Amino acid sequence: MLQAWKEQLTVMDFMSTTASATEGMGKVIQPITCNLDSALGSVIHTLASKLVHRIYVVAGHEDEVVGVITLRYVISCFIYEPPNHFDNYCGFAMKDMLNK
């Protein structure tokens, strides 16, 4: 049952549904996408010029989403970060918030 529902729901349907449930909190925008053969420089330019944090990678005739490139991931490719740095930092902050 869940598998059939998951295969029929499009990203735009999901975004429209969540936007209507949180009316007034934001608007639905067309997802920003790139292809598997897009140049990384082009993806970085799109992230910066569109002021977005993620780009969905699409493939095939129906532009099926096959991945996501996030701004954080791109930055991490150019800046050294010790192993588990983000998880340790955010995990610690989250534990503090939950314990209050």
C-alpha cells in the first residue's frame, strides 16, 4: 500500500499539500533541478544565483528524481571538516534542547 502511494505522489503534489496545510507560511515554488550530466560549476552557479540550498538531480524521460545535491555537500568538498564534526555539533545541541 505504502509503495503504491509513494510511486504515485509527485514532488509538486507533496509540496502543494504541505503548503496548503501550512497556509501563510510560504509559497510553493517549482523545484530547482539539474541533469546527471550537468557540470558542477553550473550547479554551484544555480545554488548561488537562485539562493537555494538544494538542487534535485533528475533523469529519464519523466525527469525522475535520482538524487539531491545540497549546498552543504558542495561546500564540504572544498573545506576540510573533521569526521563527524557536524553530527557531533548538531547532536550535542539537539540533546541540550531536548533535555530542557
